[in-house]
Amino acid sequence: MREDPRRKSTRKSHLSEVHIDGVRDTTDPIRMSDLSMKGVFLDTRCVIAAGSTVQLSFRIAGHPISVTARVVYCTPPFGMGVEFLDLSPEDCARIEMVRPDA
């Protein structure tokens, strides 16, 4: 994967289901892709306004992660980019160890 030099953190192709507190996508599960230590892209049809704060829950290597995130952009019906606001150092290290999905 070619990286955009403007990015602050390397993105990894990692597919996993994500739960957004208070949001239920009744058509498809919410999934993550392009994971980094700074944020993630969420594949979802849900529309949440840019600037909104959300609580995310997901698993990395079987370990549960719960993090507050800010919606940076939303592009219906494709998904949204979110920035992590309070990722713990331990969870950051877990993300760093993720091997990209093939």
C-alpha cells in the first residue's frame, strides 16, 4: 500500500467489526479498514456528522479496545474517517503490532 506523505501514521489494511455506541446499522455490520494508531476508516452506511464524538469498541488480536473518536469526514454511503482521541499506550502498541490483512 502506498502511503500519503501527509499522513501522520502508517495505515494498515485490517478488517474487523466495530460497534459505535448508540448506532446500529441494520443493513450491514460496521467494519473497519485502514487502521492506524491515529484513527480508522469505518465502512458503514450510517451517517454521523463531521465533528461528532463517538465511542468505538473493537478487538485487536482478541483484545477488546474501547476508544473515544472524532468523526473527521463522512462520505455516505461508503463510510467515515475517525480520529482516535484517547487511545491508551497499550492499545496503541497492539495496533502497531497488527499485521495487515492480505
